[in-house]
Amino acid sequence: MAVDERASKGPSRRTILIGGGLGLGLVVTWAVWPRTYMPNLTAEPGETIFGAWLKIGTDGHVTVVVPQTELGQGVYTGLPQILADELGADWNSVGVEAAPLNPLYANPLASVTLFETSLGALPEGLQRTHATRNALVLTGASSSVRTFEDQLRLAGASARVLLCKAAARRWGVDWQACGTADGYVVRGNARLPFGALAAEAADESLPDPVPLRSGEGSRLYGAAVPRLDVPAKVDGSVNYAADIRLPDMVFASVRQAPPGTGELTGLDERAANRVRGMLAVVRADRWVAAVADNWWAADRALEAMRPRFAIEGEVLNSDSIEEALTQALEGDGVRIASQGDLAATFRDARVVTGEYRVGLAVHAAVEPMTATAAFRDGRLTLWAPAQAPGLTRAAAARAAGLSEERVTLHPVMAGGSFGARLEHQVATQVAVIAKQLERPVQLTWSRAEDLRQDRFRPAAAARMAGRIENGSVTGWLAKIAAPATSRELADRLLGSDPFIAASLAIPTGRDPSAVAGAVPPYAIPAYAVDHHPAELRVPTGHWRSAAHSYTAFFTECFLDELAHVAGVEAHSFRMAMLREQPRLARCLTTVAQLGGWRGGVQGSGQGIACHAFRGSYIAVLAEARLGRDRKVRVDRLVAAVDCGQIVNPDLVRQQIEGGLIFGMSAAVGASTEISDNLPTHQRIGQLNLPRLADTPEIMVELIRSGSDPGGVGEIAVPPVAPAIANALQASTGVRFRRLPLLSELE
């Protein structure tokens, strides 16, 4: 379905910023901005629209509107399942439609999480206000269920009440004597299908409050219902961006300026024209595209033209990144979190120290960056797997010199992302090419270009210090050097927003997101976490679990070191300090029992780690060793997870299993060095990703919980690397302090 945002009748944000400034005036003006937004769904013949989330057809089909991008995480099943459960729908009649751009579908939780540096300082009410009034429709930060469950429940319950009222009117009974099940309104033996009632039901009125369903019988919530997106993926009928085919369409490949370089300075266009099928060259300041009648010809032509870019400043390489991290650690840090009197705790005490480092991590999704565009009659149409469709549309409009109202975005499913599809370079490039050629264009980055132009999970370093007394940790200091990725991401994606631009212009030196997850979950009387900003000169972005992917490595590995110094078995050492974290303690106990924890003694090859993240809790036990080829072999991963109430256990299990493999990939590979401004790894085969034969035995235990749902898309990633590193210590007697772990063996 096309994404089409209706123009607001309220004052523009630019007017508000000029009139109110960035202080109290802005707050006051926002407070009087209109708060009512109308749905902008389109009904097909025979369909009735119920608010912003639901359509019911006369044939009984139920279409749930989903504002999140399907990246493989199952959001096209989990969110409809919530609504269908409250509605009493037949799961076999439920379908999905991508939501149009509308403030009703904004995701404040993802907005603040991803752009914490620019939005996190605002009061909570203004955070939500900013996201809603700017229609920040975002997929990320494990926020889909946590953000939209209540709205979907209410939408399903409201439609159920309206259908019951319509049926009760026909039967001449009280609507509260009616119920719904399997796509019917029922009362005793009487049944009426949703499709026959939908048009009448839309004219009924709702009570206040709308009652939610009660009882445990015949509930879709919590059931392992089949995924709605799988059949189309299996039979190939689903359209990804690269599957779009339009009349007179051409294909493009692009080469962009590497990090640390400037504008395009030269190319051999005549060599490109000798490639059969070559049609055109499109140039911009920092990129050039070859266009042909097929993609292979376009990519060969691009190779033949050998684009050249000017180098700016010092040459960038891995050594310069390492030096930048070292200098950051030597410089002043900013205290992000603290408790107790750490200076007094460390004074005249024996302090254990350790230094840890992690390298750049790549996204390496199965589908490289791809988008399709058509320009006709002054309008641009895009097909793109965008995690931020509104921001993508706005960026494409700016690049093509069009107003946003003249750009339509069709959101399509993505072949993986891990945060990469928050970025919109491919959409801006294809917009420029399509407008210049006035033909439909499909732009696909080569795999090498996808890896060269990645917005990496940043490299980071930590200097850890701890004091042990009576077998437990009494003092803890984490000094972490990392770039301010949240500021960088906000500048790149939201920089055109005058409010965000003004916020980013204020040099605070604080970026809590750069050290997110570094506060230990353990009961430590005195601790401190410092961020030491590092300028790496490498573009960084959001990566599955973000900073937690390295802060958990620092924390859980160093805690294991402290346990060894204290002479206490690693599981018991942790449990003694988790008295204020019962859910995490239960995960740790469960995984030790399931995994057959043998104490992590020398030669056991077992390691353990745990983490709390986005309202969920996990513990991981790993069994790992070094093979005869000196490569890390992971034989088994066991995880115990408490993620609150579960919408669909199969989806959760898939996300946990996928997260474990993703975390394992980052532990042993999924990284690159930098040499002469370019990543050295430009093929999938160079990333040392685990293959099927390398996949360990995996066991996942989902712990029943009545707590609110937590995030599951990222929770399994952070504890895997430290669990493997701790297992290698138990196997080899060597403490591994770098990621990827293979780097210590080279």
C-alpha cells in the first residue's frame, strides 16, 4: 500500500521554532498544537474501516494495519495477533497492510531510544509530542509490541463491541450478552459472521471505557499461531525492493566516496561505455552511478570506469582507530552514572584492573541496500524497505528537489536489517537517478559496496577497575571510550529538523547511549560509569543491541575476572549480588540447571553471562574451545529468557535463537579492519560468519512471567560474546579481552 501523509492543518514546525525559540516559548506553543489526528486508510470495495488499525470485508477478511517494517522479526504476525485476539477473529482470515504515514502510528519509544542524545533531555511528555507531531514512524529498539500493544488491544476490543452491538440490534438483545469467536458474533447457538455485520457496526457507538476480553479460553494471545509472512516468502510471491519490475525500467549500481574522502575527482566514462547494455552515468559530489539495461552490466561498467575520490586529511586505518580510542581513554571522561563513594572505596585498596577492546561490527544483512523509484509528471514513487519511512521519504524529496507531498513511498519487507535500514542513502540516490533519467530505476548496492559503506557498530575500548571484599565486589569503575553514535545518527537522519539541529548544536559532551548497559545489574555499593568520547572518523550507526553489544562484554568478562581473583565460582559469585534482580537471578539459576553448569572450572570449556535489556532478562551458558586450526569452536549455547508476557512463543524463540547466532557471529567475526580509508573485508566470505556446520546445539527456555512484555529482538545478542569468552578462559586458561575473539589469535 502506498504511504501518503496528509498535510497538517496546524502551524508548521518551522513557524513554531521561529516564533517560540528553543526555550519556554517552544514548550508553550507545542502545548496548544492540535492533538487530534484522523486515520487516512483507504477501503477496498466491500471493506469497512474501523479506526486507524482495522478493516473488515464483507467476505469476513480482517486486515490489520501494521506501522512497523517486517525485517524478518515477525512483526507482521505478532502485532495482528494482539488485535485479532481482542476481536475474536479467525486467524485464517487475518491479513496485514502496511500503515500509511500518519502521526497516529508514531513510535515515541523507538524515537527516544535511537536519538537519545537529542531527544532524551526533553521531558517525557515532549518526547512523545515530538515523535507524534513529526510522524516519526520507526521500527527499532525492540519496541513494536511495547509501543503498540495497548493501541491494538483497544482497537480490537472496540471493533468487537461494535460488532456485538450490531448483532444485538438484529437479535433484539443486550449487546453485553454477545461474544465473538472465530470470526463470528455469537450468543448461545446464534451466530453472525463479521462480514455481514461490519457496515452496520461502524455506525454504532462505543461505551466508555471499552471492555477488554476476559477469560483464558480460545485465545490467540500467547498461542504459537503460524506466521502470516511465511507463505509468500516460501512461494516467492512476496515483493522485496529488488523484485519490483516496471515498464521501461533500468538498473543501476553505485560507487560512493569512502570514509575520510571527499568529492568525486575522476572516472573513465569511455571504458564504461564499452560494456554491453550500458546506458548512462549519473554523477553527484560524493557518488557516481552506472545505469544499464541489467544490473550486472551496470556493475561491470562501474568497475571499468574506476571512480576516484579526493582524500581529505590523514589516511584512515585500523591503527588510527585504535590510537583514537587510546587517546580518548587517556583524556577526560564524562560521568554518566554513579552510586556511593567510589574514591573512598578504592583508596589504599588492592584494585583489580582490565582493559577490553571491540572492533568495528558490520550489519551484513542478506539483502544488500536496494530501492526502486519512478519519476513521472513531477511525482516520485519509491519502493524501499525503510525502518523510518517518513524520514526516508523526506530525504528522497530533498535529494530530488521535490516537496514531500509529491513523493509516495511504498514500504516493502526487508531481507534483514539489524539497524542498517534506518539509513536512507540508497533512497536518495535512486531518487536523483530516476529524476535525471525520467525512467523507472532499480538501484542495488553490490555486496562490496554494502560493506564499504556500512554504518558500523563502533569500535570501543574499556578500562575496568574493581575492588573485592569478602568474596563480592564493593567498588566498580568502567571507563569506556566510544564515539557519540546517537548524535551522529540524529544528525544524519534528523538533521533537517530545525529542533534537532538546534539541539545537536549544543555541545554537551554527554552521550548516555554510547555506554548504555554499562551500569552493572549487581548490588555493588559504589560504582561509576564514565564515557570518554572518541573521534574515530568512521561512520557509525545503530546495530542490533547497539552499545549493549560491547558494554555487556566488558561487564560480564570483567566480572568473571573478579570471580577468579576472589576464588569464587562464577555462577555463585553473580547470584550473591543479584538480590535486587530476582528475574535476572532466576534466568541465571535456570540456565545453570538446564546447561549442566560444572562451575566453569579449568578444562570445562563452560562460560556464563547474563544481561537485562529493554524490560527483558537473559542468561546464557556457552561451551566453547579452540580447534586444532586455532579457530574458536562453539559447541553449545543454552539460554534462559524472561521477557514478560509473550504474544507468540514461536516468534520469541526464533528471535532468541537468531540473536544467539548473531551474537556468536559478532564474537568470532562479522568485523572488518580499515586500510587506506577502506574496509579490508568486502565479501561475505571474509567475515568469518558461522556456517551451518559451525552452528552449535542451541537450547532456549522461556520463563513464564506475568510482567509487561519486554523487547526480544535484541536481548539475546549482548551476553553471547562474554559467555563464549568466559568459556574459552575455562577451556584454555587464557583471558580473551578483544572482539572479535579471533583477533587475539592472529
